[in-house]
Amino acid sequence: MDTRNRILTHATNLFLKYGIKTVSLDRLVRDLGISKKTLYQLFANKSLLVQEVCQNIVNEEEGICDGIIEVSENAVDELVKYMQHSIHQFQRISPKMIYEVRKYYPDGWKIFERHSSEYGVLKVEENLIRGISEGLYRPEINVNIVSRMRVNSINTEFDPTLFPEDEFNLIEIHFQLFQIYLYGIATEKGRSLIETYLTHEFYQS
């Protein structure tokens, strides 16, 4: 791995775990055994590093999501598999990191917003269309409306004014909203399948 990717990978891991403000550039160069000059040659300032970290996170998420879609058996299986992945991610993500990008790094936040409003909405739409065609989701669903509602619901999970970190667990928030969404769009056939997947994949895990 070249120096640029080493910096990006290490910065991504630290930002996700501790947030951005508490991770100094001095710590990065010390951890990686490189000089500040080398760091600044590759990333002129911390804001540019944060932007690339945000893009790195988005690229990784989109690759994982595409892989899940390819191997899923049906629309419900697709969502349950992504839910499992999300739980794993939330175990390594500090809500502080999302909050700090939103508040202090607007260019980085635009990357997350674009990912949600373009890629995220598209994939939810595709999943809804798939589920309807498989008889698992209600046929009267307005895909354009529900897809945007779902993406916006996911974004609110990281809002500290709505869910303060010291009062709510991010995994529990996500799981509760996931169940409400999935049962809300499902047909009777879909609900039966949901219960089977959730019982085997979560409650017995």
C-alpha cells in the first residue's frame, strides 16, 4: 500500500472511532512514521483529508451494497443482509464523526449528502421495485415517495438533537426504524419472510 492510501486508511479508521476533532495530524504522522512534510505534500490541510476520507467511506459503502444486491435471494434478503452490514459498521462508527463532518466540514458533508440523495435513493427505489415484482412489497407503494422517506429516515438516525448519544444506542435506533419500514411496505407473504429472516439472522445470532 502506498503512503497516500496508508494515510487515508488510518485516518478513516481513527475518524470513525474517535471523531475528527480529537484526531490531530500530529497523531497521524506519529502513528504512520512519516514526516509532516510528506503528509502536507499529499493533503494540503485537514479539511482536504476529511473530504477524501468521506469519499473513501462512500466508495466502500457503495461497493459493499452492490455486492449484497448481487448475492441476495430476494428483496427482503437484500435489506436484511444490508442491515447486518450496518450493525457491523455502527459498532465501529462514532456518531461524533458524522456530527463533526456536518458541522465543521461542509465539503465533506456534501459528499455524504450526494451519496444519500443519488445512490441511496436509487438503490431503495430498485429494492422497492424488486420487492413489488416478487410479491413481497405492497403494489400500491409510490416508489418515488417511499424511497426518499426511507433515506431521510436513515439520515435522522445520526441527528444528535433528535437522538442524543448519551440517551440512545445507534444500533437500536437503526434496528427499530428498519423494522417499522420493512413491515410497513410488506405484503402478508413479505411479512412471513421477514419474520423468518429476522428470527434466524438476528435473534438467534
